[in-house]
Amino acid sequence: MLTECMQVIAGAWAPNVIWSLRAGPRRFSELRADIPPVSAKVLSARLSELEERGVLLRHVMPTSPPSVEYELTGLGEELIPALEAIVQVGHKLKVLRGYQPEAEAAE
């Protein structure tokens, strides 16, 4: 079962895309702003893959020019608790490794 789940969220930045969409529908440019290191090409590929895997829906808005919004499906929503758990472990790892946000802000 772990393998099946990991295949759904596989790919660079896929978990970040899901994480960004947890707050609701987002446009491509909003997702780019949420995940600054991702290139447009990679983000576009991840969005297509996640749509094919049933994690998100792509809605073309009837505007001029047309705009596109992405939102999580029921399956995508079910992945949020797992990602929340990973984020919590990440916070604990930072503490264990002596991460200090104040020192980073002072640099």
C-alpha cells in the first residue's frame, strides 16, 4: 500500500503542489509564487501528472484570455493528513539539528 501511495505523489515538487492546494483552488501563477524554486516547465508537468493520477482537477475558466484553476479531488484531500504528518516530523528534525530561525533572519 505504501508503494501505491508514493506513486501517486511521486515527482519533484508534487507534494508541494498538493500542500499548496490544500487551502483551495489556485491558478498556475499562484502555485509558482507558493513554490518559488520550481520552474514553469516542471510545475506544468507535475500538474498534468497529478491530474492524470486523480489528485487534482483542472478547470478552464471562461474568461478572455482563458485562465486555469487547479483544485484537489477527494483523493487529493485524503493525502493532506499524511503530508501534515511529514511536515510535523520536519519541524522536529529541525529542532533536533539545532535549526534557529532567528539566526537565519539575522544573516
